[in-house]
Amino acid sequence: MAMLLAAGLESRQIAVIAPYSAQVRLLREHLKLPGLEIDTVDGFQGREKEAVVISLVRSNETSAAKSTRARCKGREQARQLTPAR
């Protein structure tokens, strides 16, 4: 979110989607930005925003080392993305 806001987008131009309603509830508790839309994938269907963040979770156990490597790789890939305008 910080990268998108720093790039000049307003929170009302961003959506966060997740496949599970429990996940959406948790995201709404933690991401309290005015105008930010957080919904399930199905609930967002047919809508448009300047940026859409997709939140996914793993359902299986993984070691701490593997999990840390995956987070670092994900951060590196996110730095390489440029928001489309």
C-alpha cells in the first residue's frame, strides 16, 4: 500500500481483494484507509480501480527459513513492478 500511495495514488483509487471472506475481514481490521475498497474476488467482479492488490495465503505448513526466503523474494518482485496508469 505504501508504494502505491507514494507513487501518487489515493486510497480511493486502490482495491484490495482476497478469495476468502475471513481474510477480507482481517484485512479490513488492519488496513483502515479512507476510501480503500477491500472485498472478496467475487465481490469485486466487474469493478475497476487504478490499482488492485491481491492478497493470498498459504494453507500448508512451511519452515521459517522457506517462509522468510519467499517474503524476501516477494518484496524484490514488488519493487520491480511499476503501477500502470
